[in-house]
Amino acid sequence: MDSKCEKRMLAAHGPFKVQMCDCGAVHLTAGFVTLRLEPSAYRELAAVVNEGLLGLTEQIARALN
């Protein structure tokens, strides 16, 4: 990664943040770990995380009934 790349904060919450680099990469940080992703890979990751959250929510709802 070029040290001259400038990043723009897109979202942040607690130890998690998403930044867009002017070189076109998305930086997803969780604590001390940062993934540098192509935007299309970030979209796929976001979709699967959201799908997992929906599945978890459904399982919790079933367990409470």
C-alpha cells in the first residue's frame, strides 16, 4: 500500500471502521486487523455478514418462542 494514499471515513462504531482509499480500496478495520478489499469484494462481504445477522436473528427469535 502506498503510504501517500488518503483515506476517507465512511463509517465507524467502536473498534470497527470502514474507510475508502483514494486508490480505490476499501479498508475494513476490526481492532488491530485491517482488510484491504476491492469495492466489489467489500459488497459481497457486507452481504454475507448481513445474511448471517438475519439468520442469527431468526434463530434467536425461534429460541424465544
